[in-house]
Amino acid sequence: MKKTAEVVIIGGGIIGCAIAYNLAKKGVKNIAVIEKNYLASGATGRCGAGVRQQWGTIMNCTLAKESIKFFETAKEELQYHRDIEFKQGGYLIVASTTKEDEQFKKNVKLQKSLGIPVEYITPLEAKKIVPYLNTEKIISATYCSKDGHLNPFLATDAFAVAAKRLGVNFYTDTEVIEIKTKSKKIQSVITTKGEIFTEVVVNAAGGYSKEIANMVGVELPVFSERHQILVTEPVEPILKPMVMSFSLNIYCQQTPHGSFIMGRGDSNEPKDLRTTSSWQFLDEMSKTVTELLPPLGKLRVIRQWAGLYNITPDKQPILGPIKEIEGFYQAIGYSGHGFMLAPITGILLAEQILGEKTSIDVSMLDKDRFERGELVLEPSVV
């Protein structure tokens, strides 16, 4: 392990790897990425793997739009040797309540104003896109054909391989146990394999971001919560877009390999770091999906798992430096959507660390917005 680094990034998910790649691309020569397990072992490798631009806030729409633009040419940009399995099969998001329908009309107006190719459609039009859809459960829908799905392990590896090519050092199976500071400045990072002296640390630890921040005496306004997913046996393609409903609490898509991945949230989940699976999730998920997409009731469930959402009060991330500790940057609190926003996050954090003007003004995503009461709540989350 190197004894010094210009930047130490804590977290080897897609966000940490994207930040490392963009810093190295800009000429930073000595970067260390610390991951306590293997790359993409946390939330990245446990996510539903969908990417969408259909959000209810300008910020999330803008971040997602730029990230999808990157994913469209990521294989070439990163000079990756494999297909990252990016398939733009679209997202069909259905409304089942009048309140949700009104929100969708506002969302579509916002999304169109930002150049996102989305349409507000009727249940009949939605059924033409997904013939197996039970339209008795919905009153309207929105559809964007440019949304889609990609493989989280391959996407993360693509960033990591490109970063390594530029000289980034990755330390897996290595846990951060202490961060030393002096006069409110970062001094070093102590790991299970040694100490790295540095003046810049990026907290990209996902579900464990609060614990990392506590090492330097910073209290982040986030909490982590288990979200569960299941996958079915593979079958012939019958579902092209991701089908999602916020009010019915479901997202479901068929992967390129034929399996269906589906998940839902649970407001009763304890706020801790557990990633176990439960029979209650399987029961509720099965009921919901068979009501909305009846033919899926015939499929066998192969396995289920869980990952951590790292959640902020307004469901939007915390990006950039904090005032308490000089040299301590955050890329956390994505509330379940870090995977799809990773490409633009990598660019923005690199720009912030190097003191450049950011490609997108993300000053509103600072940690102190919660103290100022300047929250902008994201309504479109499962």
C-alpha cells in the first residue's frame, strides 16, 4: 500500500470508481480507492440496475439526463473490452391515484422543458407498450424510451479498468478504521492494511457514509435502510421497459438474460445496516406484481437479496465539500439512485476537488441546505 496519496476515495462502488476515473483523466496522478470488500459489493451490486430521467425535480432530471448521455457512449469513452449491457428499453411509470396523476402532469411538463423525450399517456396507450399490464389498476402513465437498464458490475468494472489504466490504485478487502485530522484538516486515512497520508478524502461509502463521517466528528443528515429485491427464472423476452409505480410501490424489469428483477420499499424498515432478506418482502412483492403484471405469477423466484439506501430528508444527494473539515468531500445520500447518477457525479466531484467551475451548478446539494431549510423534495421515488 502506498504511504501517500493526493486523493483517497472511500468506497469502491460505481460512484467511487467514477470519481477516481475523472480525477485521473484530469491529471491527478496519485489516487487511492479503498473498498472493504470487492468492487461493487455494496449498494451498486445490489441495485435494480435501472436508469431513468423521469424525476420530479430539476436537479435529479438534469443529473440523470447527463448520466444517461454518458452511458450511451460509455464503452467507447472508457475503452472497455466488454458490453456493459446498456439497453434503452424505456421506463413506463404508472399512476394509480388522482394525486399521483396530477404529479405526473407536472413531472412531464418539467421533463419536457429540459429536453427529456417523455410522454404522458393513457392506460390504453400504456397497454400497447406492455400488453400484459393490468390497466384496471392505473389511471395514467408516463413513458420515456431513452430510459433503460445496464449491468452494474460491468459498468463499475469499466470505470475501474479505465481508472487503473490512468494509474489509480485500488485496495480491496481493505477497511478504513480511522481518519486523522489536524486543525480541522484531513491528515491521513488509517486502514486495516496501513496508513495513507493525504489532504483530500472523498466519502463515497454509500450505506456506511454516516459511519465514515463520524470518524472526523461530522454528523451527516442521512440514514441507511434495507431495500429488498428478488429475481426470477429466465424466460423469453416479454417485457421491454421497466414498469414502475410509486403509489403501488413497485419496480419491475426483464434483464437482457431473461430474468425479471423487481423490488419495493417499506417505510417500516428499521434504520440500520442490515442486508438480510425477509419472507414478508417476498409475500408483498408477489402480491403486488401479480396484480399489476398477472402473467409473472407463473414464474419461479430464484433468489432475493437486499442493499442499503442511504437516504437524505429531501431524497437528493449531498455533493461536495463540507465546512467542518477541509478536504473532506461527500458523494452520498442518493436515496437509492446513486447507480444511475454515477457518471455525472464522477465529473462533478472531480471538478469540485480541483477547484474548477462545475459542469452543473450543484451548490444547492451542499450538506448545510438542511440547516437552512432549503430542501427540494423529490416526489418520484420508490
